[in-house]
Amino acid sequence: MHETEFWEIVDGTRESADGDPDTHADLLVERLAELDPEAVTVFAQHFESRFVRAYRWDVWGAAWVLLDGASDDSFDNFRCWLISQGRRVFEGTLHDPDSLAELLADGFDPDTDGEAEGVGFAAFDAYEQLTGNELPDLELPEPPSEPMGSPMDFEDDKELATAFPRLWARFREPAQR
């Protein structure tokens, strides 16, 4: 499975889910269960490598602004959600996390968006359905123990507003008025 097919599967199941992350996860498991176990393993490798690529302080800062706080677990779920939004949103965010202000054209509701833990487990669930076994080791490099980039003080609103001016203006300032 090439990267393009990975994104086609993510996009197709997301569009069919109508924005619901739980439905997206279920549809993703169904779609992956139509593949052979090796293809599911490759899909999982693609997903996990992107999950690790998004383990960055600046992406965490963007999540913090959008969610009005993001614990370690919340950030993990946010990264799954970010991948589930498709290649354009994912790559755009990695290029410039503040660009999420424009990439999220339909807005962002912290009560329903930013959380897609089930999408992160879809390949594991599909593989188990297909084989009755757990997904084998993905043979990827060990993920970093700390996020990449420069740490940020997420409790400092001025620092966040400076680092993410467009996100701050669109998603935080209106709530503070």
C-alpha cells in the first residue's frame, strides 16, 4: 500500500462518516478488514509514522488552543483526529500549525472535534478481525520520548496568542469576550 492509498482510505471513510469520529473508526475497521493482513499492517505503519511525525510541541500548542487545554492523552487523541482529517489538513498543520485556523473551514467544536482515539486503533482491530491475532510489531523506529521542537508554556496565554495568532483570534478570543 502506497501513501496515496492510505490517504484515500482515510478520506473515503471520513466522508462516509459525516464527521462523526466513532463512525469513522467503525467504517475504517470495516474497510481495512476487506484487505489482506499484510496491507492492514502497512496501513498501520503509515498511520503510526504520521502519529509520531505530529508529536511536536508546536502541534501540541495548536491542540491546546483549540481544546482550551490538552493533556498527554488528549494530545494523543488529537493527533489521531488530525490524521483522520486527511492529507491536506495533516500536512498543512505540520507545515504551519497556525494554519489550522484556515484549514478548519467548517470550524472546530472542542466538544465533538479533536478526538478520534478509535481511528488510531482501527488497524489493530481490523487485523485482529482478519487473523484472530494482535497486529505484529510494526518495525518502526522508536518514537521520541519528548515532543520534537522547542517546548512551550501552554499555561501562558500571551505565548500561545503570539505563537498561534490566527488560531487564537478565531477560536479563543471570541470565547473570551
